Amino acid sequence: MGGGTYCFSSRATRATSLGYDTKSAQEIFTSKSINNAMDPSGIDVRESRDSEEHPNSVAIVLALDVTGSMGSIPHHLVKEGLPTIMDGIIQKGIKDPQMLFLGIGDHECDRAPLQVGQFESSDELLDKWLTDIYLEGGGGGNDGESYMLAWHLAANHTSIDCFEKRKEKGYLFTVGDEHTLKELPSHALKKIMGSSQADSTTAAELLDKAREQYNVYHLHVMEGCNGRRQDVMDGWKQLMGEDNLILVEKHRDIPGIVADIVTKNSDKVEAPVSAAADSESKEEEML
């Protein structure tokens, strides 16, 4: 995937004709269950590939919390945020961004804890995958969401030319206002991915693996229900490290933040950092 180009004038015309500026989230995101094309069951790989049209592809994964109040973020992206991201990236010299949208819920209680689009470059296809996301609005009272599913998908089910050909890492952003759940049991992973074999794992282990090919960030949205809980922010800081945890005061700031991170670090290849080891070290310091 990843063909086509992002045409801002065409996108503006289509957005007006479809009423993106005036419609509510419920009017735009009309799915009442997971779209079959975004069902992760049986997924092998999502690909970000170079082509004659896009010779220097840059893979970007944007994983959106679709529980509770976080549904306002996909709505903002449709209205104006997505063109802002793409403009900020393309105008600063990265001509071949390819973006993959994920929907993230709660694997302990939601029907659709993971939704998976395709890597795309064109304005029309990016809008398609974004608006196909099912805003389940679930989550539970278990003090966390399944952000680690984004790390699992990126680490085990993507193939990206920017890294495989040029050793330039892609970018992976999770966006939400909760803790990440710490454990991903094998039975949950088998159910979500439709796999007959899967081992239980932890959020820290999946983060480590995703970091092998991606620069991984978490955007913690402080407008959300748990956005200003100090324990939530401290937990993310311990897991991600200060540089890769971004505190977001207002969800409208997200597009500019994503574009800035991608463009500022586009030539940087990070050395993998062990989240598990970093977490253990910080726990020892706190004792």
C-alpha cells in the first residue's frame, strides 16, 4: 500500500462536500461495529513500501484511543488535524510520508480492542481509513487501555522499507489519557489476532520490540478523564522515558506535535533502549 499523493486542494474540496466541517463525530464515524477491513484477525503484515512515486517512504503509525472521551481526537483529525499533520511533514521536506491508523481499546472488556488500517499516502485513502474507525467508546474500570497492542502490531505485523532498506526508523505514536495495561495474556492475543499460537507478554517487552524499527512516542492527552492524574503521567514516564512521553494540554495540539517530531528526527536513527531494564532501574532508584 502507500500509492497516490496527498493533494490539499482535492482534500479541501472533498471535506466540504462531505460536510466534515459541520458534521458531528456520530455523523462522520457511522460504524456500529468493527469494519471487516480493519479487523486484525488473520493479519499477516501491513507494508510501507518505496516506489517510483514515493522513493523515500517514511512509515508513521498513529494509534488512537477510541474509548470514552478520546473520540474527540479522531473527529478533530477529520475536520482539520490530518491535513495539518501532512502539510507540516511535506512542507518541511519529507515528501513520502505513509501513515497507518490504528484504533485502540481495552482487550479486557471491549469488542474491538484493536483496529488496523493500511499505510497510505493519498488524501482520499487516509480519510477512508480514519473515518472507517469504529468509535466503540468502551473501556472499563480496570485503570488502563491496551496501548501495547499498537506496539505488538508494529513489531510483529509491519514491514517498512525506511528501516529495512535504509535503517531509518519509522514513527509510532500512541494517543490517549489512561495507563497502559501491563500484561497481554496469550488467550487475549490469540482472540484478537486470530492466531493459534501466541505467548503471554508484557507492555515493556512489546515496547522494546517495537523500538527496534520505530521511534516510539506516547502522547498523553491532559484533557481526558484521567489526563491530569499524576500517577498516570508518572507511570508513562517510567515506561517511556522523559523524551518519548509528550504531555498534550489540548487535543488540538496533536497534529503539530506529530509533524514536529517526524520532521525534527527524520534523519536520526535511535539505538534501541530496553524499556524493561529502564523500568527496573527506576524502580530500584525509588526504593
